[in-house]
Amino acid sequence: MITEQILGERYEIQQQLGKKAGRRTFVARDLVTQQLVIIKLLSFNSDFEWDDLKLFEREAETLKSLSHPAIPRYLDYFEVNSPSVKGFALVQTYIPAQTLEQYLQSGRTFTEVEVKQIATGILEILIYLHGLNPPVIHRDIKPSNILLGERSGNSVGQLYLVDFGSVQTILAVEGGTRTVVGTYGYMPPEQFGGRTVPASDIYSLGATLIYLVTGTHPADLPQKDFRIQFEPAVNLSYSLVRTLKWMIEPSLDRRLSSAHAALEALNDAQQPGVISLTNSKPAGSKIQLTKNWDALEISIPPSGFKPSMLFTGAFAIAWNSFILFWTISALVAPFPMNVPFVLFSLPFWSAGLVMIWGLIFGLFGSLRLQIDHQEITFKRDLLGWTFYKPQRSLRQNISKIVYIPQHFIKDGEGNRTTVPAQLDIWVGVKKYPLGGSAGIVLSEAELGWLAHELSDWLGMEITQA
């Protein structure tokens, strides 16, 4: 049996660790250094395919070029030609640690803090791999390919990324045919088509972290629009849930695009000052929100009568009555002496009409915001009539989501005026307001919910002004 053999006249097989079609992995002792090593053996048996040999050779060449303390080090590569086995062997350093899969199978659970530490450790490895020239894409990140050392103080333990048998470089794809590799449940949609980018590893890591927090294989969790629905199965902070959702976005356009971006999002999630907003629709809200894979639509009906409108209405009537009296008096005065007085009244008329318009729109107007993968559309309706053509902008130009909580301002005499909460979507220099200056006053709970939904769908942080 091979477990009793010495391979390459140097490596004495100690134990078999794993076996899959055409490949076996062993722990062996190097008879020269007396150190334990890992040997991956590719056999020329009935399961052998030439693509397997290409991947095996690519793994050896990749490991030879890597130098990172959290990645096994290349030691040797040789042909095996014995009576019992023929093929090739790859030798790499032995790491005395268990896989995350083994920990989970033994019943270990991971806290949110530990999950964040694991995510940080693997993302730092990916920053190194993806930063190489050409970038190295692992393509098979999963719990059984991540080793975790023993706990050390407040640290979850040293992390290692192993098994580069599915590794790909950008040049390898551009220079030849694509091979579909990976593990179902951890593979992003583009990988099924043989296309992978650095963000593909981000998806696989996100799926791995979801396995850690749910204890359920990602393929066994429910899906909607190709997205893993893990939220009902976890009790995590909103910020970490949001980061995980960005990592496993099926669409490359909306997924965290790099390990740097994912690490930044994760670090933001650990800051105590992160905005905490309502993530569910407030009871009694009449706002209609629909979203799917392709589009999101927010429909805000008239806010209706509110007691605060009595004061605003009375002030508007008094203001406009005074301006009307002023204007009439100016018009009946001798010409051309009255012209400056008439012109002087115009800005005041503008302010008065804005107040009247705000009251009418609040009682009878509605807003509709639509975003798809191409553009964002914003329009205002009054009594079923769109009073101007909808504003359209390219979705890719959306730069930020700004949430402005309710606050107070003081005038020159120290009187305080309440400024209602507002949510603004900025597209370049153009602003799309929801609530506040939009003419329809929404509660802070409603705006918080809308901010959460927009942030989630767009994959964009919320900025608080």
C-alpha cells in the first residue's frame, strides 16, 4: 500500500489526509530534514484527465512563486513511477492546524468577533494574492481549505489558506481555455461560466463566513434571485449582515469588488460610530417599496394632513397677504417710481409661493423613485399629473446616500426651528431628495428604513450629514 512507501526516495508516507478523483493528500516525513511535510499526489488512473495535470502543474508553479506566512511553502515536485502508483507529487510545508470544517463538525461555534477576525485574516491573504502581477485567484475558498491554529489570547488563532489546486491567474485565462472548478455553494455565478475575477474569491469567502455563523452549508440555505437568504438564521449586527450581503452579491456590479474594499467595509462595521437605522418597514407607513434583482422602486403617497400644517398654512396666508398688499400698493403708485418697489416684492412672492406649494404637495402630491441597472428616475405627481418630465440619470453615477436626521436651527433672535429628517441620493452634482425639501414630510423611522434598503440594494455606505 502507498501508506507504507517512500516517495521520491526521501518522503516516508505517514498518513492519508484526503482523497478525491485522481488525487490523494498525505502527511509524510522528510527523511533528510526529519520534518513533516504535505504531499499531494496526482495519479494516472482511470479517473485521470489532462485538465487535472494542467491544474496540478499550475498549482506547483503558483506555490513556487508565492511567499506568505499564511500560505504553505513549495518544497519539491517530482514524478512518481513505482509498481503501485504512477503520476506526479507536489511537496509543501506541513501546518499543524485543523480546518474550519473540522472545527464545525466537532461542534465548535464562532462568535461575531471571531468571524470578523477570520474574515480579516483571509482578506489580508487575498490582498497579497490579488495584488500579485498577474493576480492569483484561489477559486476554491471554503471551510475545508482554511486552517485555524489554536487560540492565542483574544485572537481566534492563526489563519492559513491552503489547497491551491483550483488556482487561476488572469494570464492563464487570457491565454487558454477556461476550466470550471470550485465547490458548489461557494462558487459565484460567473464561476459556473468558467470566468473568475478577484471578486469571485470575495463571494466564496462570504459564503464561508455564512457557513460559520449559520452552521448550514450555503447550498442548503434558501435563495431568492440567486442570493443566499441567510439573515433569518443568524443573530448578527446589522453592519456585519450588510457586509456579508455585499460579499455574496450575485451581480459583479454590486458585489464588493476587491479584498481591500471588503476589508474596509468590515472595518467600518466594527466602528462604534456606524449609523444604526431601522431595517424594517415602520408599522402604519403607506410607502410602497418593491425590489428584485433588476430594479428597485419607492412610491411615496401624499403625507396627508398633519397638525404642523396649521401653523405653516396660517403663516403662509399672512405672508402672502402682506406681500399682496405691498404689491398692490406699489402698482397704484406713480410710474416709474413704483418699479423698484414691485421688483423688491418678487423674492418675497417666490418664498410665499414655495410655502403654498409645499402645503398643496404635502396634501395631494406623491413621489416615485425608480432605479434599475442603467438609470435612476425621480418624478413628482400632483393629483395624478406629472408636473414636469421625470429626471433621469445614469445609475453608475450615483455617488453617495446622505441621511440628515431631524435637527434644529436658530434664527438671529435665538428662536429654534425644527428641520425634518431628509434622505438625499446624490448623482454627480444632482440631488434626489426623499422627505424634507422634497415636499412630503416622512418620519425618521421611514427615512431610516428607506436608507437601509437603498444602501443594501446599491451596495453603498450611508453618509450622515
